[in-house]
Amino acid sequence: MKILVIESSPHKHGSSNLLAAEFRRGAEEAGHDVTVFDAGHTKLNPCLGCGACGMSGPCVQKDDMTVLREQLLDSDMAVFVTPLYYFGFSAQLKTVIDRFYSFNGQLTEKGLKTALIVAAWDSNSWTMQDVKTHYETLCRYLNFQNQGEILGVGCGTVQMTKRTRFPQEAYAMGKRIGG
């Protein structure tokens, strides 16, 4: 299976990317072809809402979304990876999702398999409620096939994250995807 991991942290070596690396390790060991798109360190502009794409593209903006669009439409699965910022996706991941507008119909028809990996400093019982709801609503709207969620609470730093169960859960998710 071709899997696209979309990282969205401004911290290349942060907690969410640690979890992404564990997912990738598991998926590659299971024989999957994994590509990483680093939305936190690429040129992605927000959607202009101009409607020129007609929801079927192409987008009038010339940035790295062109690459991501091709990779996403060529993949069997996408894994959305984000730090939790104010109980939602990072701005970088939200920008990616907003730009789905230019190929909304193609994504909906594809029935893409997806997963969500989130790292949060906070560990209250309600910490992940809103990001989980947002992701699951996105899955319903775009006909994504949710393959699982790693909602890593208490993952404020890489060292904190390493002491949790979430790196092992991300690895295990990668190993079992498609199996």
C-alpha cells in the first residue's frame, strides 16, 4: 500500500514527528511504501476562497500544494500528523485541509484510507475531544476510511513522549495497517 504521512509540526524533531516516525517504521516493516510530506517546512499558502478551481482544480496558487495533491491522489492512505494547538490541528495541517477544496470531488470519490496522529502536552480527559470530532467529521464529509487514531496526551516534549505508550501504539498501527 502507498501511504502518505503528512507531518505538520513547525518542530522537525518534536513529539508529533516522533510518533510519525514510529508509525512509518511499523508500516515499512509491514511492507508498505511510505512517503512523508512535511507541511511544517514547505511553501503552502492558505486557500484564497476565490472559487477559480471550481472544486476540481487546478488551484490558481503556485506552491507546494501541487506536489502534495499529486502525492495524495496517488496514495492509498494518508496519515495526518499534528501537534495539538489550542485543541485543534496545527495551522499548517489546517492549511493543507483547507486547500483540499481545489480537489474536493476527487478526494471524495477516492475513498482514501486515513489515520490521525496527535501529540498534546495536556493530559486532561477532554483534551482531544475537539480534534477527534474535527477529524471524524472530515472523514465523513470526504468519504475517508478512518483506519485509527493515536491521541497522544502527555506528549509535551520528546522525552515526555518517549515515556508514554504512544510511540508503541503508533508503531503498532503502522504494522497492522492493511493487514
